[in-house]
Amino acid sequence: MKTLYLDAFSGISGDMFIGALLDLGVDFETFKNELSKLKVKGFALSAEVISKCNIYGTNFDVTLDNGEQKDKGYIEERHNHHHGRHLNEILDLIQNSDLNDSIKNHAIAIFMDIGKAEAKVHNVPIDKVHFHEVGALDSIVDIVGACIAIELLDVDKIICSPISDGKGFINVAHGRMPVPVPAVAQMLIDQNIPIEQQNDIHTELLTPTGLGIVKEFVNEFDSFNKNYDIQKIGYGFGKRDTGSFNALRVYVLTNSLSSKTVVSSADEVVSIEANIDDTTGEILGNTMTELMDAGALDVYFTSIQMKKNRPGIKLSVLIEPTDFDKFVYLIFKNSSTIGVRYQTLNRMKMNREFEKVEVRGNFIRVKVLTYKDIRKKTVEFDDCLKVAKQTGRTFEEIYLEAQTKIKDM
């Protein structure tokens, strides 16, 4: 599985996000060609590799034909010198473009999210919201461009670290506002998004555009997972002088446990077991999470009856033989057991490779399993669930469409 990890130690904005993905290797010419399908003129794009704090990354920027550049890259600080648009104009612009449906749907969802927040804080109907800031041409480019860049990077999953934000006040079109600005605060309602306030940074780090991108694309929030292999690292620079390294760092990660191609049918695994009768369900749930995150092949519980007529749980962990010492340590650390038993098991498994089918403009992975003359094809559950959420369809609809397509493979 190819995973994008967002290390938002200095917040996130639209231009930082695009710059970081370009720095990872998204082709700039292809990006510009895709963006031209928006059929909007009046701007030029630049992506320059520069150094900040002796670290090289990509500075992405939009220059309007009148020579104006984005005001520090943050949509909240733009004043009324940019012509604005109402929400319906923006949605029509995107819908009538030549972009593919997936990009259109994501971009529209981000604008709707921001629009609802603006409508709430200004106490107006959503169709009356005038995007004098978010609807400015450069911000339309940021939002649509972010959706394009993600599609071109072609990742299976996006994880984000806790997001840093500053404190204090900033000047916006409506006056002097506290950080986070009202639109960002509104967008965070009922969202389990971890925000870490940096008391030494007296400005804004998280913008509505950046938060909209996070809410639309991030699958989960977590600290960096040691179980992933780092393939690439990129940096996208912010425009504001925060007094520290202002960048979004991104990683392309791979996890070889569940989605790697398997070409050998026979191997060995180690099974580690422990009987537990003195812990809670919450602790056991965390134990499973820690072991799976560390790279266990499988973790499962079995209900058992123990001595003194106590009901208990048998913890079973399957691992690679070379990871034995690591997992014994983790089991002792994350459970109440004081001893484990283990054995080496011979294992036979089907060979595995992956293909893709397209469903409603999105790709869904298909696991192809073979053993001698046996051939099986299964649709990846997580991919179907993701497409269902993106398209507003039920999981069953997407799953059945994918199943129909694999019959022709």
C-alpha cells in the first residue's frame, strides 16, 4: 500500500500542500496541463526549488496577470483587491470544466465545506456567501490544484500528524481576528482532528483551504508509524515568516505486510500466545493496535476458561521469525501477561498480486490470488469504502460495481 504522510509541524495551506507534492515528484508540466482543463485564464504558475534553513524544497506560487501574487499564501489575509465569486459560480466553474469527475467531486466538496463555515459565521444563507477571499482566482487554483496533485501522486491512503497552529490575532478582510480564524474554528466542530497550538508562534498556520484539504482526503490522524518504509520525502514551503522553519513535510510510505506481491507459497511464521484474565477490553484493544502497527502478520483473541473458573482471553500473535525479540518485548510492554509461549509454524499461502478496476472515476485495487490452477479475485474493502464516501454512494453499490468489473479481468 502506498501511503502519503503529512507532517504538519508548521500547519498546512493550499500552496504548501501543492509544493510538497510537486517536491515528491508530481510532474509540473502534467499538473499545469490538468489545471488548464479548468478553462480559466488570468494567472501563471511557478514551482521553484529553493532553500530555507539550508533545507531544499519547492515553493509553489500563483501570479495573476496583473502581476499580483498571493498575499503570503494565506487566503484569510487577502483583501478585496481580488475579484470574488459566489459559491454557485465556483461550483459551476468546476462542474463545467474538463476535469475528471473525481477531481470535480473533491474540489466541490472542499468549497462546500468552506462555504458552510463562512455562511455560519456570517449568518447568511450559503447561496449568499460571497467568496471575496476563497473565491479569488488563486485560491480556486489552490483547491483544484491540490485535488489534481493528489490524483497524480496516486496514493492509496493519507495519514496526517497532529496539525500545528499558532496563536494571537491576524488581520483579515473583516478586521482583526483571533487564531484560528472563525471559518477554521467552525470547520473543526464535531471533527476529531488533533490541533496543537504553538504558543511561541503569534500568527496563523492552519488555513481554511489547508483544513478543507485535510478533511477531504486524510483517512486517519496518527504519529509517524515505524512500520512503514520511507520511499520519498518532500517539502512545500509557506510564504509567511513564522520565526521558524515554515514548511509542510510529506512522506511517501509503503507497508509491505498486506499489499505486497507474494510469489512464494511456503514459508515459516512464529506464533506467540499468552493467556490473560486480569485486564480490560480497552487495554486489549490497545494491545492489538500496538502489535498490528508494529508489523504483526495477524493478532486475534480467543475466549477461554482459565484456572479458578475465571473467564479469560488467549492472545495470539503471528509474526515473521526475525521479529521474535521485538514482539515479545511489545507483548510484555502492552499487556498484563508475565509469560508467553511460542512455536514455529510451517505455512502455505496463495501467491498474491494486485490489479485495479475503475469505478465511478476512481481506482479500486483487486487482489489476485493463485495456487496451481486455482485463481481467486477479491476487491479491496478499504478502497470500496473510500470510493463510497467520495461519491456519496453506499458501500454495497460500489462493491457490486467493482465485483461486476472483475468478472471481465
